[in-house]
Amino acid sequence: MAKSVRASVSKRNRANLRKNVFGPVADARTERLAAKLQELASQPRPSQEKPTGEQSSEKAGEDANGANPVMNEDEMELDAKASKNRVQKAGRVQKRNRKPRNSMVSGRMAILSGHWAVLLANLLVPVGILVFSTGFFPYKPLLPGLAILEDIDQDVPPVFDKVIFMVVDALRSDFVYSHESGFQFTQSLIRDGTAIPFTARASSPTVTMPRLKAITTGSVPSFLDVILNIAESDTSSTLAYQDTWLAQLKARGDRLVMYGDDTWLKLFPGMFDRADGTTSFFVSDFIEVDQNVTRHVAFELSQPDWSAFIMHYLGLDHIGHKAGPKSPFMPAKHREMDDVVNEVYSALQQEPHLNSTLFILCGDHGMNEAGNHGGSSAGETSPALLFISPKLEQLGTQLQSPIGQNGDFEYYRTVEQVDITPTLAGLLGLPISRNSLGIFIPEFLNMWDSDGQKLKILHRNARQLLTTVEATFPGSFSSENPTGLDCEVPASDIARAQCLWSRVHELFRETNKEMAFRTISPALHEVLGIAQNVMSSTASNYDVSRLGLGLLITTAAALLVLPTVSHQCARSYHAGLFLALMVIGYGAMMFASSYVEEEQQFWYWICSGWIFYLHIKSGAYKSSSHHGTGLFHRTNAATLGLLMAQRILRRWNQTGQKFAAEPDIAHTLFSRKPAVMWALVALTYMDSGYHFLQGLPAAVLPRLGAFVLPALALVFKMNFVANDSPELLADSILSRLMEAWPKDLSLVWQARLVFACLTCCSLVAIFNRGNSKITGGKSEFAFELADVHIDLAC
Amino acid sequence: MTSSLSPAQAPVEKPSPPPVAILPAQVAQIYSFVHPALLLSLYAFRFKALVAEPVQELLADLPWLALLQLLYVIVCLPPAGSAPAADSSVPDSKASARSSSGPGAVLRSSKPGLRKRHSGGKNDWSRVWAKLMPTFLSFALTSFLATPVLAILLVLFGAPLTTHNVETVLCAAHMALLSATPLIYVHGVDGAVWREVWGIARPADAVWGSALGTGLGAWFGAIPIPLDWDRPWQAFPITILTGAYIGYALGSVISRTPFIYGKRIQFVPEEDDDEKKTN
């Protein structure tokens, strides 16, 4: 305390110094400048009177202050001149530019320059981010137009003429292949060899729209598509003008039908002859969203007119998001999906118009242990992929199923998700989409009998893939490669692919038909593998100079505000230091990839530290021995309460990745002790009612409304829960109470009743508030009203 | 206790006990540096066992740590208590002001170096008693007061409440032995000191520095827990305790350097006195 007394004394001293010693000097100098400038200004136009002179003098003063470092020399000169004039002009000038105003002007200028720096920095930050983004989201040249079959490919007959494409959102590999799976029928198909299982590696970002782009175009979508996935109304992400296997079918004059996730409808406007989109907005809907797809299946299976039938089920993803992969809803959903597979497969066997139909069951992405997706963890990037058809039995791949759980979710052979496109194109006899980076899955080569046909499939795939490489790296495949190069030690991947490609052509010329497949196909596969790697890595080819420039601009912005910020931080002493440390720590945290997913841990950590700091800070003032209360002082109790509340909030919901499955209050405690939850719910409603009561007039009837409304709302909520998720009412008293409740009043009517009552009460309250004419109280009441609405909505 | 001071003078700024210096004896000076290093190396030596069986290891280490800490305080630190020797000390303005403030205060810190010098002439029994009494007191208070308080603080700062209770208590016991035992031994139950301790306002010395280092180290020890490295040592009490031990050693050494020694962390906003946090 003595120190602070000392400090305040010295502060006062300094202020005095500023006012009495430095102030007059600075003011005098400004005056001199102003006088000089004014004199100069008044000389050429002596006719103009005082007002203009005054203005210009003020301006001059400002300018001189603002541009001090630049005008240093001029100032000195002016000073010298002014000193001569000072004696004559002093009297006049002092009348005009009095001290207080002058010091005010200089003070404002000091702040203003800081303000300009902050403003400039705020402009620079978005510029920096933009420049950085242009370097971070690489531009990929897309080949326009549809691919067409070349003459040399004509003699490869298609294996299938129709495709049923069933996407189950977030169908992770183990959901189908493991012992815990509910896909009993599908597993029996794997054992029979009529279903060929894969794990299809999906690249990040593992959200639906980029994945669908990968599946249909065969290209690797960029991170920009994540943003477009969220901005679903945006139509610029449409694939209408890109080469997809759907577009190829459409171009052939075939008909397509689609049921399920309306992302397809947005991606392919006008593509489908019959369609019924479902939205994934209502995440808590596990049932309707899938029934809306399944109800069309029987009809479409009986229709012979389409050649592609697409289903996209969302329910499994919804369960994942709401309750995680180990949810009790999951096995039932597995069985439901398995039943659809069964229905489709029986149709493939029985319906004559489906006898040459390929049935693909796949997930667009997986999910992590918390049931979320978007990242690149093993669970998220490992969806299942099955090719199903009675015709596939001829391949003779009878695999064991189910197989044991493994940690990386890699069941059977792992292929790339983009491989679906060329495989489908090959099997359906379509040209491979121009931007595809996929490789024909070699297991299906045996669907053709002749080696020549197999080679043609691979050769066509290689040609298409190398065209995309050529488009990205112009000139890499145009020139004829000198033969005789050693393919094992070339400079780059592209050069190696080049070399192998020329060797393939050599082999084509040299070898006879019988030996061709065995010698050429390994080389072709190698070319394909290299080309795919090269092209996949271009998706993450960053423009480093732009990244650097962006960083430079943002650094400049940070440096610009540094003086202002450090000044502000220094003024608040430890709090400022704490803030600075927090910002630095937060920045450093971003380098730890796990902390990006566990960001909340940082805030919990820093928050408890901050509360402790506040406690000590208050203690430094309060816990003097005179109070004799020490630890039990009110402030200390408050900080303790804050710390406890923070601790409870911390465990309210387990978030993030690592501890997501651990017990918390909202999931573990409430499901075990629903009475606690309901007590808290009731308390919340009572609190809302109490706040409402404050706004209502003092008459009996409206006051009654404040009691009736929360009671009604609570009853509605309990009824809703009893209908929707009865497991939350496990408490015997509550559930019995709910059973006694008359069921004939539908939920919708109850909701209407509650909202009507709410509207009435709100109107009365607003009217009442208007009458009482308490200004300033309105906004507060609006908050309460919003509060009540939010409570009820929850 | 502080009634002798008028509130008008400076209500909070009553003369608080000065920083505690390590006893001047050569053994004490040497061992005071050896001790943190010894604790750290022992901790490092038992680290594998700690990761494998945290509860058993922590429990088994507890008596040894207690012994080492008691040895350290007896050898290196001046005990609390109004030893008669303290009153016979050379007139020192602060020390005499405090000792005159009350015979009611049984346990009082005093100018250690001086008392040591002058107590040389007293009989051995009183010297032993002067050391034994604070030793017992510090041991008892560490076990029955500091450990529960630290355990509660650990929980408030994020330690699990429904599980790992044994680990939390053992971790708190280790931290209490590191931080509270020397503090109690040196300062006894002087309310003014403990208010300063609670308010992080003690002048820096080996005892306070190591206690603050223990707390800060434990706080920083929480950082590696959420990382996805999936190492067994990322389990709850281990990183916290590692941070506490490292913080203890660093704190006890750093706070004795001449630049830091005797300075306080100021939480009152002051522009003159630019003291930085010692840790």
C-alpha cells in the first residue's frame, strides 16, 4: 500500500511536471510555430480577416505536432525565425491560442496516431489473410468438357449396364466388417464372394460434399470445399459442368434417379429424372430421414427406365453426431441399412431388368470416437466400400467375414476413394472422367476374359491420368522420351513416370499378345501409382511466396499495433502481462495439432489461473488484518465460487477428441440421475417465471400468467421428452406422472398453447412496461424476454 | 498482534518478516544447493516406476521425501520460534520491532543469521528443542492442513473429482511436503506471513521461491495432458508432479540469486516499481 501511495505521489509529481514545466515549453513552441505560420499565411492575402487566420493557425499547430519527425528541420528553422518575432507577436497570439486548448490538441494527436495505426492494422489483417489464402488454397486446373471413348477402347464390352449407388453417410469400415456390425446379410454376401469389400481411404476434409465430389469426379477436392459444404445454398460448387460418371451416363442418354441427401441435388442440378431430397439439417432425426429414402426403393427397383439409382442415407451420421459410434441406436440402424441391402440384392437376383446391375454400398466418410468427422483421424478417413452383384461370384474372392476389430479401421484391402470413379467407368463402359485421379481397382480386371481387354482398361486409365498430369505440369509428357533411360534412378516422380510410360509403349510394340499382360501390367500399375501420388500431392501444393507475403503483411499489422497495445498492457500492469502471455501461449498452442482439437483445455487452464490471479489481486487489497476475516472475506468467497463454477462447467460436457468418451455431467450424471436434471430444468423455468413476474402488472390475473406459463412450458417439455426420448424419464415418479397425463392432447397443440400463452404474457408485459414509462428498463426487459424464449426453446 | 501499528500509518504495510536466508554454516550452504538436485535426480530415478504404478510409488516415496525435506529444513533453514537467542540479538530495527510486538506469538521468525551466531553459546538442549519443535509442527501441519488444502486446490484447478482421488491426495501430499514443510518450519503459524503466502506477496527467498515454484510448476505441468501423444506418463498426477518438482528446484535456486532475492511480486498496479514475476 505504501508503495502504491508512493506511486500515486510520484504520478502526481509527474503530472505536475508535465503541466507546469514541460507543458509550457511545448505550448510555447507550438505557439511560436502557429504564430509564424499564421504570419506566413496572412502575408499573401492581407485582405482576409481573422477567422481564416485562426483556422490555419490551428491546422498548422496540428500538422507540426503530427508530422514532427519529418518536419524537424523546418521546425528548427521556424523556431529560429519565430524567436525573433516572438516579442512582437506574443500578445496577439496568446489571446488566440490559450493553453488548455493547445494541450488538448496535442493529446488528441498522440491518441490519433495510435488510432491510425490500429485502423491501418485492421485493414492490413484481412489483406494479409486474403493473400495467404490465395497461396494456401491452390488453384487446380480443371479440364473442361466430357471425356469421350477413343476408338481403340471400343472393343472392351461393359460388364454392367446399370448401377445402384447406395451411400450411407459416415459408414465407417468397422460398422460393416467387424464382429459388432449389424450388417449380417452383407457379411454373408462377402463370405459368398458376391460382395467385394474394401476400405476406401477418404482424404481430408471428411465432410459430405467434398467426399461426393471425390466419389463422382474422382478428383481430390480442396479445403475450399469445406466452406462451400457449410454454405450449402451456394451453387458455385455445383458439378453440373464437370465431368462425372453421372454426367457421362446422362450424356449417353440414360436416366438417373436419386433419393436421399439433397447435397446431390445441389451438386447435380437437373441431373435426375426422379428425385426426393432429404436435408441433414435436423440432426436429431434418426428415422424419418431414412424412411424418406427407403419408401422409394421398392418402386424404383421395379422401374426399368433408369441406369443409375442413387441412395444417400443420413440417419447413421445423425446417430453418430448425436450419440457417437457406440450409441445404442447404432445396431438397429445397421440392421435397417442391412435390410435395404437385402432388398436390393434380392431384386438383383429376381428382377430380369436388373440382372446386369452393379450395386455399390459405401460410406462417404467415417467418424471418430466422438461421432464427428471432418478431420483426418483413422476413423474419419476409413469408410467402407463394397461392390455387390451376383455376377461378382466369378471372381472367386470368398473372404472371411466378420473379421476382428483393428485399431486403424483398415479392413481388407485399402483403396483410394477416388478409385471408385475409374472402376465404375470401366465396369459400366464409360469414359473415365477427365479430372479423375483414380486407379482402376485391379480386382475387377478379371471380369474380362481376354488379357488385351484388361490391358486396354489399364492403358485407358493411364492415358487419362497422364493427361491430367500434363495439364498440371505442362510439357511433362508431350516430348518423346529418349529410350534407354534408367527408370530406377530418375530425378523426379514425373520423370520416373515419363520413363515408365515410354517403356510401356516399348513393351506394347515388342511383346507378343500372350505375354503382354504379365509384363506390361506391372509397369502400367507403377505409372498409375506415381501419377496418382503426384496429382494428390498437388492438392497440397502451396504457393510459398504468397504464404510468406501474407505472413509478412499480418506481421506488419501486428508490429503497427504493438506500441499501442504494449502501452495499454503496461498501463494495466499484471493484467496486461497476463493478457500478453495468454496471447503468446494461445499462438504457440496452435503449433500443437492436438491442442487445436483440445482448445478448450487451454481456456480451462488459463481461466483457472486467471481466477486465481484475480483472487490474489483482490486479496492484496482486502485481506488486511483489520477485517480479521482473511480467507472468509466476501471477495474471496466470490472468487472461490467462481473457481468452483468454472470447475463444474469444465466437466459439464466432455468436448474435444481425447477425453470425449469420459464421463461428464450432462451425459453421465443426468442419465444416471434424471431427477437432478429435472430439478435443474424446473429451477430454470422457475427463474424464467420469476423474471417474467417482474415485468407483469400487479393485478392478480396477469400475475397468475407468470406462474401458469412456466408450468405449462415445463409440462410440454416433459411430454415432449416422454414422447421423444423416454430414457430421460427413467425416474419412476416422473414416468408414472407422465403416464397419468392425458395423451389425447397432441404435442403440437401443447406447443401452440405454450406459445400463445407466451405471446399473451409478453404483450401484457410490454404494454405494462410502456405504461410505466421507465426508460432504460426496456432493454433489460427485452433481455429477460429473450431469456425466457431461449429457456422455453431449449 | 499488530495493534502496535496505527492504521493511519500504513494499514497493510506492517513490517512483514524479511526474506529467509539459508543458514550461514558451510554444510547448510552446500546442502541447500544439493538438496533440490538430489530431489530431482531421485524423482528422475523413480520416474519409470511412477509411470508404471503411480499410487504405489507415490505412497512409497512419501516417507523418504518427508525425511529428506525434514533433513533439509533442519540443516539449512532457521527454525521458527522465539528462541531466547533471538532476543539477545544485536539491535536490528525490524527484528526488534517484531519481537517486541508480542510475547503471545509463540512461533516467530527472526533474523536467522544473527540468532545462529549468538545461540552458539547456549546449551545444546535448547538448540535441539528450538529445531525439534518447528520440525514436528511443520510435519503435522503439512499432513493435516496443507495436504487437504492443496488437494482441494488441485480439484478446483481441474483434477478429477470422481476418480483418481488417491492420486490427487498423494500428489497434494508431495506438493505439500515440497512447499509447505519449509514454510511452516521457517515461519510457524505467523498469520501475517501466511497472508503474504496466500497473496503471493512474500519477498523472494529459497523457501518461498521453492513453494511458489512448486505451485506454478504444477500449474504448467497440466499442459502436456491433452496432447495426443498417448504416452503413459500423460496420466493425471504424473505431469503435475513433475512440474511441481522441477518448479521446486528452479524456484529454490532462482529466488536466491542476488537479483531476485528479497523482491516481491507486486499485484498492485504501479508504474515505478517494475518488478517482474520471479517465475
